[in-house]
Amino acid sequence: MAKSVVEKMKILFVSVEVSPYAKVGGLADVAGSLPQALKAMGHDVKIAMPAYRMVEQDPSYQCKRILSDFHVQINPSWHKRAYVSQTMNGKVPVWLIGTDEWFTETDRSERVYLPGVDQYLFFSRAVLESLKQMDWIPDVIHCNDWHTGLIPVLMRESEDVTWAHVASVFTIHNLAYQGEFGPAVLDRAGLSRDLFTYEKLETYGMVNFLKAGCAYSDQVNTVSPTYAREIQTPEFGCRLEGLMRYLDEHGRLNGILNGIDTEVFNPETDPALPAHFSAANPEGKAVCREALYQELDLKPIKNAPLIGVVSRLSSQKGMDLMIEAAAEMFAMPGQLVVQGLGDPNLAAHYRELQKKYPSHFRFMEKFDADLAQRIYGGCDMFLMPSSFEPCGLGQMIALRYGTIPVVRKTGGLADTVFDGKNGFVFSQRSPSDLLYALRRAHSAYQLKEKWSVLVRNALTGDYSWGPSSNEYEHMYYRAAGRRAVVRPGQHALAGT
């Protein structure tokens, strides 16, 4: 029987990165904040993640062992001993699932995604076994990205009736990363080669972990309404557009916009800022701007907005477009600060730009969370010229800090930034279109009253998890309702 809309659920949220413990990208922010929003709604929520060394050895997290030395059978001839430690993320318990290798090597976030697949085979099996060992069986297991894509498969292909009526939900944070391995990975995972068919796990001759999560889950979602439509097209579907259209046609594909933790990202209280501000008291933003100039060792240029970027350096993020547009951007005039790590070739170009335009540009080649906050708080504009962007959190954080985004109309950027109201938008992936949007933003910046309205609109927007957490709740109810009527063991593409 489906859960009624008044009944609270037991929800396990599974992710290999969770903020603040391990953060590589936006997935970590979602995994850290959405469970807390669901907890505040009254649901019994827990998070499962790998037991990374850097988390367990950090005394501030106060990790404690809650389950010791249990047996995880990965395939008939391979088993591992495992354990579970616990820390608390606000009011939500975080279960750290560990063993004697893999995760013990992760001493910083940059080492979360080590090469190989064995760690994810272990983690997927260990998540399910740990639930049984602790006698806590959820109503919904919510998996995220390809690293957890086998969990719904293990649930449905198992003869263990424990999982027959536990619903599974799978979130695609970026369809471009799918986790593809040769057929032998099925042997390694303890799964039958019979699953190596197009209707189940095979895609273009490989076992596709992201497809596995989608095919076997009761509900699938991605992180913005626009991206949910885009991934049904050849341009954005990454060879899975047919599957995405199938899921949509059968009511199993959802686009739910991410939120941000508005308590963490709060210009009224942010400890990284030199001054605080709000829509009612905006004066502190000017103080943040002046302090950022000093920190960057950059002198303001008259009538030049300070434009910020906090991003992974990649063409997906449009970092190549910015290089092509830089000279004209600086001539407007405009000044730019980029903080990020990534593609070595792009980084080399940015270092050259700083040498060529020392009065207009600073490249901060590092990950520094506090500096990122000061860029959000001190800049006038925030640039995100992404080729595609499933959701994007940077534009929402920028808006929260009254920094006006200039973005390409794609994915979640299209769902959160509205031209002339709280930002500026361009459509074509070209330096000329980017520059056209920047010129319009630059013109608005020269008109104090018009710019003040844009900043006020940004500062007063709602970027919380409130509306989206309600959508997740309803998706969980739909997943539970579907699981109640399908046959045990029936994989998700076999019935709607």
C-alpha cells in the first residue's frame, strides 16, 4: 500500500561525497543539505557514505563505532569484513561504512574518486548488509550517481525478501558520468551474466552503472526541470536519451531543482565575510568588495564591475569561452577573478592571462572554501557560461549574496536566472553571445537605481530546500506506491 501524504517515512540517502565531510562537487552539497530538510519535515532520515580516513580521523566529527566486524559477501569467492561508524550532520545521523582498504587511502577530498570499481562493489553490498545487521530497514533507499547505481540492482535481483517492498530512488547529478565497465564486472559483483542485455545493464557493449540505477529504480530524477527535458535529446542525453524518454513517458523521470543550505550560505552571518549584509541592510556588501580587492592585490578601475568565477576548470563550465572573451571583457572595462582547479591546459591559459592583464585579472589556482565565500560576497557579478549545467549551485549562492549572475540558458541556470530581473542570460555557446550578455550587464551596472533593483531581487529570492523537499517527498511516495504493486524481483523496465 502506498504511503499516505501524512505518513512519515524511513529514508536512507546514499552518496560517496557528503558535505562537509568530503566534497568534490555539487553532489556533496545536496547530500549534506537535502537530508536535513527532509528530517525537518518529520521523516526518519539517515545518510550512508564511505568511511574515509580524513573523516574518521578528524576529532571535530566525533565518530563512534556503532557496528563492528560484519561479513560482506561481494561474490561467491570474495568477501570483506566491514564496520559502521557514526557522526552527526546536524540532526541527521551519518553512517560511515568502512573496511580495511580503499577508503583508508582517502586523506582529502581530491582523493575521493580513486581509480577502480571494487570499492563501489563493496560499498553497494555493504550498505544493504549493514541495514540488516542494524535492523533498520528503510521505506526508501535514495541512491546518487553511478557509484551507487548497483544498489537498486542488488535489491531487485536478490532472493532476500527484505528488499521486496523497499522502494528505490535514483538521482542523476550529471548524466555525462556513467561508470562503464566490461561484462566481467558482473562476475566481480556477484551478478548473473544474464543481466548483460540492453533491457537491463548493457549499453554499447559495456555494463553501465548509471543506466543500472535508472533501469532498476522505482523513480528517477535529475536536479532541475530543464535538465530533465534536455537529457531526453541527443544533444544532452549522452547516448541514454531513449531510456530517459521511456522513463518520462511512464511517469518515472522527474526534474527537481536543487536548493542550497541557506543557513550556511547566509550573508548576514557568514564567518568568512569581513562584513555582513542583507536586503534590508545592504551596506556591508561594499565593505566585502573593498576587502576582496585588497586580498587580491587588485586596484579598482572606475566603472568596472568585479566579476567572479568559482568553478572547476573545464570546457563543460565554459572556461574556454571566457579565455576567448577576456580581452573584450577587460576593455568594457571589467575586472575578473577566477578561483578553481582542473584542466591543466586551461589553467596555463589563465596564468598567461594574469601576466598579460595584471590590472584586470586574478587567477586563484586552488580550492579555498572561505575565499569562495568572499568572492560570492564581494563581487558585483558572477559568471557561469556553462556548456551544460544539470543544476548549478554557484548561481544560487551568488544570488543569495546579491551578486548578479551572467549565465548561459541551460539546465538549472535557465530555471533560476531570469534575464533583466535577477541576472543576465545568453543562449548560444559562443564568445560573442557571452560578450553581448556581459555588455547588457555592464550597462545596467552603470545605472545605480536599476542595479539596486537587481541586487534586491537577488537578495530576496528563495533558494532554500523548502519547495524542492516537498517534491522529493512526493516522489518517495510515488516510488513506495509503485513498489507496493510490482512483483518482487521484477526489474524496473519490465513494468511501469
